[in-house]
Amino acid sequence: METPFELSARCDHHGVAPGRGTAWIAINIDPRGAALERARAPLALALVVDTSGSMQGDPLAHARAACEVVVGLLGAQDQLAIVTFGTHAALLHGLTPVDAAGRATVGRALATLATDGNTNLHGGLQVAAGVLATAPAGLRRAIVLLSDGQPNVGLATAPALAEYVATLRPIGVSTLGFGLHHDERVLAAIADAGSGRYAYVPDPLLARVDLARAALAHGGIVADSLELSVEPAPGVELLRVVPAAPMRVGRGGVTMAIGDVFVDEGRLYALELALDLAPGHRGELARVTVRGRAADGTAHAAHATVTVDVRAGAPTIDPAAVRDVWIVQAEAARREARALVDRGAAPGAAALLRQFVAALDAQPWFVVNDGSPLADLREQLIDDATNHARAADDLEATHQRKASRAARHGKQQGTRVASTSDRPDVPGWLIGVAGPLAGRRFDLDSDTLIGRSQSCAIAVPLASLSGAHARIVAIGPRFVISDLGSTHGTTVNGARITSRELCSGDEIALGGLVLRFEQ
């Protein structure tokens, strides 16, 4: 069987001078496979639903509807369980094949969802892990957790819950945070430990899209439990790995666990090396190996050797490798800035990101806003720095923080889940009313991004727009607009919003643009 992932490892320089110095290696681990709709593995999926008192009313109704959407997207090869948690966690419906009979019984169980008590998130994860332990061989096991609050029963901190979730591997865990009052640090830490994804859901109606994406993404993992091993050559020392990962040191070098590779998202790492190369050095810097398991349980490995030309003279760079290294470092800077904000040092976070952007802009090979992943990431860094430096009110700052933590960059390609078409069920469009788009018409896709980044479907290079400013999603016949944590906000008919359903004739203002929605 073909290895389900590809490995490439390149030095940021084609040639280096002999003697002492440093270098970076860019490591790309990319999936082999087709689109998610065709490449998904069968799932044993546990949906873990917060039923604490704060979910009463619309949040629970939309969570129920989101679960029903997932049921409709699964097939008879999949199995599904429903777990709830309030003060206590309970198994609402055990694992069952999602055939016609299974859909009916799950639907009846979902109709009984009711709110009660506190937020025992840890208990919900424990019950889900227990039921998944009974899943038949050959199914990929995954948990998707939905919550709108802060855990207050059992394990309740981000480090403690992340440590617990790490013990559940190879079960994958993704999380969805409803509204402004969930703890994004906790849910993001759980998703990171479970090699999954955290999504911020400002409007519970969007859960129908985001829950489906999170659930099916775990079926789109082409390889899990990956390990990266690096064996430096003589005269070479490994200084650090970005992003950081726990390492095991052995006779042949270092090994680190790096999680899973999704069909729509590769993995990117950067290694800093210290060099002490003799003039006659043959140019080999390191041997890199990645090992992992395919969906059928078979073990696979890919190997790469990093070489350079060791000669006197000015070093020559590898532009693609350099860009990858900067992407990894930019994401590391975002994580460091978020940690500073969490400690109350928002001005320091803004300064850190601005220094990074200035250093990037000084690189002779870098082109601002050319549509590349690194250019898009630069725009996000600028937005993050501006938001950290502003004295936003509590709700606005909370929204921006959650949206920023949920943003993903680099090698993710995006995932369609409901159909193979980008067309919504009912057509909708935007008409420019004021600003540089006045008089123009834009047909909406099922998911449309608006911002100054060239990768947005509606891209306008205005400084008053954020890189990814707003998102319009089609949900059946309806369209929902969400602000993506923008610096200057989004209004509909003059009222500032985080998310709301659009009606024909609504006027949307964002960053100097005024657009009218029509359907």
C-alpha cells in the first residue's frame, strides 16, 4: 500500500560556507489522497453536548439541530453515540450504526435533550472515551465536544484537561465553543492535545456547519499518531524545533510525537541547527523520518535527507524553504502573543507582533499581500497587533480573542462537508452601495470570506478592513454573517454584530465598504 503521506525536508540555504553558523530546515508532511468527500474513513463518533443551564433555549435547540445534520451526513459504515454533560455526564445514546434504523433512534434520543446544572466537561469526555473503547476494529474513533461555558466540575483547567485528553490518543478530539462565554483556552488546549480542531461559533445557528466540519474532518485523517525523528549529521546540532513538541533523545537523534495529518491539511515544522562544518564536509545535515499509521492500521514511514553545498562564498537561499520557516515562526509568534495577552500583557503582545512583521517586511524576497499563505498570515499578525493594542470593551475584546485563537493558517486548504458544490441551496448576492465596490454585484458561495487579503473571495485592499474581516455562510435557504474578530467591526443596518442571520435588503458596513444583501 502506498504511504498515505509525503515528506520533504529542505535547508533554507542551498549552499553554506564551511565553519560555524546556523541554518533552518523546513519539514513538510503532506497528505496523499482525494478530497474529503471521497477519502473519508468510517467513523466511531461520540458527540459530547453541553446541557448545563446556560445552554437553555436557542443554544440547545441549535446544538440539537447541528447533531441532526451530522447524523444525516454519516452512513451505515459509521457508528454514532451521543453523550451529555451538566453537573453529571451521561450516555444519551450508545454507539449504533447510522443506517435508517439508527438515524431514527438517534433522532428520538436527541428530542429528549434538556438542560441541567453545572459544566462537567471532564465527565463528558470520560463517558465518551469509555463508549468509544467498545467501537469495532477498523473505525476511526473521534470525539467532538460542544460547550458554551466554563468547566466547573472535575478537571477544569486547560493544562489538566489537555493532559487527560493526551491519554486518550489515538482517539481524536475536536471542540466547538458557543458564544462569548466559553473558555477558548480550555477548548483550544483540548483540541490541540486531541490532534483536532477548535472552532469558535459566535451564532449557534453556525453550529450546523462547524460541527459537521469538525466531525467529518476526523474521518479525513490520512494518518494518525505520527512521529518525527531527526538524526543530525556529524558537525550538526539540533537547537530547537518549532512548534515545540516533547522530545525523546536516543542514540540516533531525537523523536517527537506530532499528531495526525488530515486530508485537507498538512503539517509544517522548522528545525534550527547549529553548524560546525569542515571544508571537506560532504554536505549532509540531517536525516529525517516520519512514521505513522494509515486508516486501516498499517504502519508507514517516509524518509528524507537534508543536504547542502558546502563551499566558500556567500550562502544562497532556498526561497520556498525560507518562506515555510517564516510561516512556522509567525505562528509561534502568534502563540507567544496570545500567552502574553492571557497574562495581562497586551501591549507587549502587540509590540512582539509588530517587530515580527517589520522583520518579515525587511526580507528582500517577501511580497506583501500576494495571496500566498505567508502574506495572509502577515495580515493576520497586523490585525492581532492592532487588536491587542486597542482599548476595546470587554465583549469586543472577548470576541476578537476567540476568533483569533480559532483562526488557522499555513497548510490548511479548507473543507467542504455538506455537498460537492460551492453553490448555496438558494442564491444570494451582495450589491456594493458605497466605497470602492459601489455598483458591483457578487454572487455568494456556500461560504464566502470578505477582507483585504487576496485569498478572500471578496478582496479589497483597504487598511480599514481586516485581512479576513467577515464570513457569510449559507445554511439551507438562510445566510448568516459573522464578524471574524475584525479590528473595526461589522454592522448590519447600523447595529454592530458578532453574528446574525441576513434578510433581503440588509445593509452591511465593514471597513469602509457598504454592501446590500439580496436573496
